[in-house]
Amino acid sequence: MSEPAVIVEHVSKDFVLHHNAQDTLKKRFVGLFHKRWRPQPHIFHAVEDVSFTVARGEALGLMGHNGSGKSTLLSLIAGIYPPTAGRILTRGRLVPMIALGVGFSPELTGEENIYLNASLFGLKNRETRALFPKILEFSELGDFIYEPVKNYSSGMYARLGFSVAIHLDPEILLADEILSVGDADFQQKCLARIEEMRNGGMTLLFVSHSQDQVAQFCDRYIRMEHGKMVAAGDVANLIDSVQKQKVIPIQTT
Amino acid sequence: MTAAIQSALAPFQRWWSYRDLVRNLVAKEIKVRYQGAALGFAWSLMNPLMITLMYLVVFTYVFPSNLPHYPLFMVVGIIHWNLFSLLVMQSSELLVGNADLLKKIYFPRLLVPLSNLLVNATLWLMALGILFALYVPLGGHWHPGLLLYPFYLILFLGFTFGIMLALCVLYVDFRDLKHLVEVFIQLLFWATPIIYPLSRIHHPLIQSLMKLSPFAEFSLIFQSLFWADTLPSWKLSLGFALWTALSLAIGLTLFYRRGARLIERL
């Protein structure tokens, strides 16, 4: 097997939540005299001691309820936050799709936003120019591409964001529940496109609530609960456990 | 050996590879700011123009100044001060204002303050153009020393950039910093020889204290280049270069030591 694309080693992330945040000089000064004004730091363990590796070309599904730490984990891998403990290594061009259309400027046209958005991911304008026809075609926006983005519907907005991200030619794609956007047809098209890139050897980290989507796309899965990894394994087992859950109650009653 | 050089150059290479991002951010900001305004970014001249006219009227008719070519003296000082105060006042909110972006995509964070600096400097070039157009009518003389102006301008921008970096980082923890800066910068304006010459300060101690301030130093540098038609003294140049180095050192240290941990608290 080739070298892993993503290595996550004993990674933890704590967020310090201040119940009485001392974010002004005034509060800090008054806090010297009044205990009530002092901050009460409350440490929230968003991710606790998570380790896994993803081989090149593999697809890993991250599952879990809201607040289980899966999105934080993705942000850590994307390099947005530094981990509190542990080590993260990634090899290859990484594109985080944590939210679609981040950095879109409402006043700019779709075309201008494509250049801006692509350059946020480190693309040169020259490279974007070469990709532009493909992005436009995929987004199905037609002449709307020359309209300011503020006039877009939310579906068009998401389509544009997705089209840019998908054409950046990622070696590692971090996708955070982004497939719940757009109409069914476009969703299908996105999924097909991800599938195609997977066949081209792309590594995928996929956060989703939907077991079906994880089962469809991923080779392995990880289930998170309260920041901890509670289950991991082959997606085939996942389908088994889903079917068991569905079947057993019927048998017992 | 070559490996060591390569690793030392790596961050610069990375920034260089993001040069189109800086270009796009600057273009976006300028476009968005003056979109739909008939006069476009000529509006950015309104504020400095009004201020300059106001001081001009006050200091030619109400409190007349006996300096030769006083309008030129004042305009040179104000034009540079304006850029400085604009950049410093906007800097507090740079990180907090871009929280959405910074929390979702990783790119070199330094590019956010850098592109703000470039946006304002680009718009400011128009004001500078007007200064050059009015230079001779206001009584200035072209002299070879002016060729050194870009060098001093870069020092000045570097000094300002250091302050911007420090402020945008500190603002995350101290949200009342913005109000402090706004008040303080007014005070600083009057405590700097911009619309009056340093010779008007008669107290020797205060005068020598004022001379040491970097704000007075950059004003004196630009006044001597544009108004006195001489090169700034080497003492003045060296002094300001040291201030610039200090400002950048503090700004960059704060930005890189605290910057990474900051994103989650925006």
C-alpha cells in the first residue's frame, strides 16, 4: 500500500469557553475587584484522542450526531485550527469544502467570485481562466454568471460554490455535509462527479448524517460521539448493522 | 546548504504562490467599496480634501502661519498622516471582520492585513497624484532627492503595517481597543508636527521628546523631502528605520505567536 494521505495521531482539541469572557479592558479592570466579573473558563473537549489514517485513494466517512466533533476534526485536518494535542499530517493538495461559497462577495458577479474563490484555495488566475468554461458548464448558471451573486437563489449560490470546489482538482477532498444542497438533479450530478474523482485516485473525507450516503461513497467509516471515536470499521459492517437494527425489532415482536 | 536556503525561502514561496489572491482581494475591495457611486473612487478624495481645505482656511486666515509655502508644508504632512490613520483605524477589525472566511478556508492569514494595506495604499495613490500635480504651483521644486521618496514610503508603510498587525491581533481579546485607538489617534495628530513646524514648540524637553516619536519622524522626513527640498538627515532616517524594524518585529511576533490560536476565538 502507498503512503497514507492523511495521518491523525492522538489528536485532541479543547475549546475554552468563557462564561464571562474578558474581551474588553473594562471587564479586565473591574475583574480585579469583583469576583463576579472574572472569567470562568470552561473547557470543552471537542475532540479527544482521535487517531486514524486514510490511505491514498480511500474514502472515509465521519458520522455522528450534531456536536460530536466531526466538523471540528475536519477543520483540524484542513489546518484552520491547531490541535491542542497530537499530530496531523496530510500529503497532497487538500481542498476543504466545509461550507460552500465561503468568501463569495455579494456585490461581485459569479464570474468574479469564481476567480476570488479559486484563489482562496491557492489557484492562480491563469489556472482559473483555463478551468472557467468547465466550472460554468457544471454550475448550469448560464448567463447568470455575469450577474452579481446577491441576485442568486440559495440553490444557485450553492451550485456555484460546489462547481468551483470540485474543479480545483483536489488530491484530498474534505466534504462537510455539503451534499444536502441544491435540487435532487444537481445533487445527483455532484455525487457522480465525486465518484468520478474517486476513481481518479482522490482521497475523500466525508462528513454526513446519512448512513446511506456514507455506505454509498466510503470504504471505511468512523463514528464519533462526544468528541471520542466510538466505532470504526468497514462500510460493509455498517450496512450489516443498519440492516440488523432494522430487522431485529421486527423479529422480536 | 541549498536545503537550508530552500527551507528559509519556503514561506516566501508560499506567499508568492498566493499573489493572485492578494490581487483579487484588492480588486474586490475597491470594486465593492465604490460600486454604484457615480464618481467611483474619486469619493475617497473627498474626506482628505475637505480636511485640507478646512485647515488651510484656519491656518491662513484665522491663525496665520509665517512659514513660507505653508499650504505645501501642511498638505505633505496631512496626506501621509491620512493614510496612516486610515490604516490604523481600520486595522482593529480586520481579523474579526473576516472571521467567516478565516474559519472556513486555510490560506496565509497575513494576506488579510496585507491586502487591506494595499487597498488603501492604492486608493491613496490618487491623493498622492494630486500632490504631485500641485507640487510646483504650491511652491515646490523638483530635486533629485525626491528619487528617494519610494524608499521612505516603503519604510513608512512597513512601520504602519507592524502597528496594524499588532492591533488586529490584540483587538480579538480587547474589544474596546478600537475606541481607544480612535481617540488616541486624534491626540497623536495634534502631538505631531503636521500642521505646525516643530520649531513652534518652545519647551526644549518636549521638543526633543517629540523628535523621538516615530510619527514626528515620518512627518519630518516627508516635509524635508517635499517642502524643504533637502534629504532627511541620516540620524532621522536611521531613527525611523529602527522604529520600522521594531514595529514590524512586534507586529509579526504577535501575529504569528497568537495568530494560530486566535481563529477559534473570532
